Amino acid sequence: MWYLSTRNEKIRKTPAEAILKGIADDGGLYMPECFCSAKFPMDSLTKMSGKEISAKVLSLLFSGDSMFPEAEDKAEAFLGAVKRGYDGKFDDEDYAPLAKVGNAFVMELYHGPTCAFKDVALQLLPQLVAEAKRATGMKDEIVILTATSGDTGSAALSGFSDVDGTKIIVFYPKHGISAVQERQMVSCKGKNTCVVAVEGNFDDAQSGVKNIFATLDLPEGVKLSSANSINIGRLAPQVAYYFKAYKDLINGNEIKMGDKVNFIVPTGNFGDILAGYFAMQMGLPVGKLVCASNENKVLTDFFENGVYNKNRDFHVTKSPSMDILISSNLERLLYLVCGAEKCAAYMKDLKEKGEYKITKEELDAIKSVFDAGFANDETTLDVIKSVYEKHGYIMDTHTAVAWKVYEDWAKENENGYKSVVLSTASAYKFSNSVMNAIGKEYDDEFDALEKLNAITGAKIPGSLVGIKEKPVVHKNVVKKEDMLTFVRDMVGKKEWTK
């Protein structure tokens, strides 16, 4: 299978090359040439474990490549990579359990080492990068360059820390993430890690990273790649948990094979919900994919009127991982709907004018699969309280946004299918907001974490126990316009010291 740039189909890479590149030379994102050879064997789904599902998805999306050339069964070879990435890293073998809450289901994607859904992909991405290097014969050092709105950074640092042949630089908005998220990153001790606070918001950090990819002259023996969902190697593993959720619903006698399922996804950069669309293209029966946004509702507005406009006020919210105005992965959906030439034109308009408008026909095609909604901070906290009081279930702010959107959407769009809400982070990562929601007092965010445990009895994830006492290792702060210079200086160093 070839991977093509969303902006120019003449730019073609093998899966291994696409994983290593991260982003195309023209600024586009890599997409499979066709999903026709990547159909999931649904008749075998219920007999497969979660790890086997993941391995099968990867073998289909990365088929026909030189990765694992000695393997007769590519799915079996990828299973080895999945096991190396996942074994001992999650709370138990079920890395994405389903919980029934009221009339819907919550897929808990936060049982990994950094308590966020990004772990499912980023514990595996280093394995894919290592195999891609082996397959292509690359000897260069890979510098992973990533912007984070909160969770990608800590998950990427966890995955790549002290991995041979790699270094990783993570940029995050200085005042745009929770204290727990920040401490998870700045306390990372990996010798190949670098964490940098940017004086700006996430879009500033993300735009800065894209600019570095486009303009940085690298020293010999060094290549850049990404751990953001702009990297197809990061996005592909996320496809698997949609199939796993479907299997769990069947095995729980909630649905029958062939029934459609709705998925409601808290969305910032559009990667997690796009993974659901990939699953649909691979044969998963999907009713609707519902895009849930916070007050930065650029996606909600786009799905309503076909106009993507980032020229608006930026809101710092209680669901910071969704505080994004430039949703990079939407470009991949546009490519599938309108082709590379128009996609490139839309991206040019976004860069130069801050907005673009798609045609009615293109919007209708998108709305045949996607719906959207949003929730503000006040409503988000109300939802956390009401769900806890009604069902005894604690959810974080991002999941609460999705739950509110689910409730509103279901009233107007009941289609008779079961609905799954994706829970993307542990409530303990945003314990201050959760405590505010349920009306309990605390001293600071770290104190809130302890008191939330005392009140609810929900177990504090092991990686967050004693998080306040973890020493700060990374103290870098840069202006957004200085990101390029910072990276240029860092990649030129053979050894990184804290």
C-alpha cells in the first residue's frame, strides 16, 4: 500500500517511509492510497483479543510494505510489536474497557501509563518507528518533534524515553494545560527527552512545529519525525479500539454482528474521531460519528455551515486538550471528500486568510457520517455532577463534554443504535475541575487529587501517586517565534543534559 500526501498525490511513500517522515515535504499529511485492500475480517472479530485486533488493523493499513519482511504472517509479526508496546504498561490486558453508564457506554481509554487515550498509540509508535528504520535501512537518529495540548506530550515522553536511536522534543502552551499534565512532562528523566513551555497557545506551538518541519536544515545523520496524530504511525493504532468496542458490545449481548454503533468523541485535533472514520472505511458498521467540542467550537461551526474559520477568540477552558483552533487531521477528511488539489487550496486559504469554505456537496458528504455539538465549561461541570449523582460514575472534563453532546444529540437524532462515548482521560488528571463540579473543597490541584480519591473511592492511577513530589527536570521556556532556533540548537548537540 502506498501513502500519498493530502496535497499532492505524486508524493508517494511506503508505510515505513511515511511513519519515519511524519509529515510530507509539501506540508500535507500521509493517507492510504485506498482502503480497498484494508478490509477487516469482521467474521473473526469476536474471537480476537484486543491486542490481536490492533495487530490486524496495523497489518492491513501497512500491508505490502517491507516492514517485517521475514514474516509469513504480517498480523503475527505486528502482534509481537503490539505486545512489546503494551505488555505491562496498562492496568490489565483490557486496554480499553467498556463501562455501561445509563443508556450509553463509555470506552475508557485512560488505563495506560499517563492516564490518557494517547497511550494506546504512543506506547506502540516507538515499536513502529524501530521497525520502519530497520525496513528502510535508516541509520540516522530520529528526533521526534511534537506539540501537545496536554496529553500527547506525556504519552510520547513515556513511549520514547531512553529508546535507542531517538530523541524527543515536546512543546506545550505554558498556561494552557493542567498542573498534573505539566508535572507529568517536566518530571520526565529520560536522557533523550526535552520539554519546552511555549509562551502562547497550542495553535502557536503546533504551527511552530509545522514551520520547523518545513524550514529546518538538519545536520547529517539526523531526521525529524512526529508523535502527533499528523503521523500515520500514531493514528493507525487508534483505529483498533473502535473495532474492540464493537466486539465487546457483541460479546456482551448488546448488539448483533452488522448492527451499527454511534461513537461520540471529544475532539480537538480531529485525530481520534478520524480513527473512527478509518475503521468505518475498513468495514466497521458505524451509525454516526459525533464530534464533541468545547467553547473553541471551530469544528462544530464547520460541520454546521461548511466554513472553517480560525479567526476567532481563543478560549482557555477546563478541557484544555481540546483548546485548539486548527484541527490538523480534518485535512485528511477533506482529502477523502474533495481530492488533493482542492484540499491543498483549502489549506492555502487557511494559512493565508485564516478560513476556507467547502462546497455544499462536500459538506453533505461529510454530514452523511458526521454530526457535531459543543459544551461550555459551566455545562461540562454540571454534567460531571449529574452523572456522578445519577450513576456513581466519575468522568473528566473532556469526557463530560462528549457526554453532554451525546445527551443533546440523542434527543434530536435518535437512530436506534447503541452509542459509545470515548473517555479520553482519567478524572484524576483534572481533579480540581471534578472537585469543583461535585462541590467539594481542596487546597490546590494536587490536594484535589487526594481528596477526590477519599470522596469517591476510585483508585488513583499509579503514575499519579505522589505526582506533586516528583522533581521538575525540564525548565525550558521559549517565545513562539524562537522555537525554530531552539530546535536547531538542540539537534546539533550530541548529548542532552538537564
